[in-house]
Amino acid sequence: PYRYLIYLNPLTFIVNHFRRVALWGQLPDWGEFVAITLLTSLVCMFGYIWFMKSKKTFGDVV
């Protein structure tokens, strides 16, 4: 019932793709791979933009 929570972990997709290739000899699902890559890129860009905007006060918070 809580299987969907596992997929919130970004490493789940990397591990599943590795297992699919290494253990079962199958090609990874390229659509899923592209979707995760795009999502990761968006999160990184958002984090960079947020950090650059809060850079002046970031040291005070940390």
C-alpha cells in the first residue's frame, strides 16, 4: 500500500534502471529516464535560482 512512497526517492529510478540492465539484461525505459533527467534539471535550476536570490542572507540563516 505504501509502494508509491518509494518512488518519491530519486535514487529509486537509478537503482531500478541499473537492476534492469545488470540483472535482467534489459534496456532501460528511455521515456522514464528522460522524464527523471528533466525533472532533476528543473529542480537543480530552481535551487540555483533560489540560492542566488538568497545568497546575501544565506550565511545569516546557516
